[in-house]
Amino acid sequence: MSEIRGFPPISGPGAAILILGSMPGRESLAQQRYYAHPRNVFWPIMCDLFDIRESGYAQRVEKLVQNKVAVWDVLQTCFRSSSLDSDIDNKSIVPNDFERFFAVQPHIGHVYFNGAKAEAVYLNRVLPNLQGFASELLLHRLPSTSPAHASMSFEQKKHAWRAVLNLGLE
């Protein structure tokens, strides 16, 4: 088992939506890019929902920022033996500094979790320490975009992720 360190957030001024994963997988860590595994459907879903036509990572990131979407992970560091959330050593979890993040992103209104692990860690390890508006944000778990979550089709996942459009910019 090795220690894994996450990435800084993707965010810009005025972000209204925060999408939280748990921790980057091996392919993402190798490429230093969020959701880099070729079978992870995060980027295809985002590109479809936000009408992003660019294929380069930096351009897709910029389009998300322009659409007031921030992306981050709940975990700053942890020990994990594979890319699976189920292999995260729960005793090793160190959450990201959300108090600081929300202090510089006061327009976030909705938090969407990319899967159950991100939601569980946030609810148990982050939310109890938040104050002010950050403690009252609207929280929504969405199906994981990971290829490990194979019980749903791409279309089913995309349909569920439409919640980001329906609720995120109210």
C-alpha cells in the first residue's frame, strides 16, 4: 500500500457548483489529470452536459471553469493499494482543507459527489467541521463515473448527472 496525494482543485472565481470525487486513480495520478482513465465517463458526461467540444484536457478544464463548475477530491492524502475506493485505508484518510476552499469560493451553492465514497468521507470527516454557509450547502450523490461502477450504462449515468444542470445554477 502506498501513500497517494491528490490534486489541487479545478476552480475559478464565482464557481457555483463543486463536484467531488474521492481520490485520483492510478491513471489520473500518472497523467496528473482528473478522471484520466479512458473508460471513466466523467469527461464525456461533462462535455455533453456543458456542450464542450474541445478535446484537450486544459481546454475542457477551462470550459468547466467558465461554466462555474469546480472539481476536487474529498481526500488530500490516503493509503491505497489500487485505484478502487474500496482499497482506501480509512485510517489513513486526510481530507482536503474545505474550510479554506469555501472561504475563497463563497458562491458554491451545490456539492455533487462522484460516488458513494466521496459522499461518505465528506459527511463523516468534513461536514462536521464546517461552519457558516459551507455547513448548509445542498449535497447530492451521483453515480460514480468510474469504470468500476459498471451496473449503470453511460446513458443512465448521464441522465443522473443532468442534476448538475437542473439544480446547480438555481
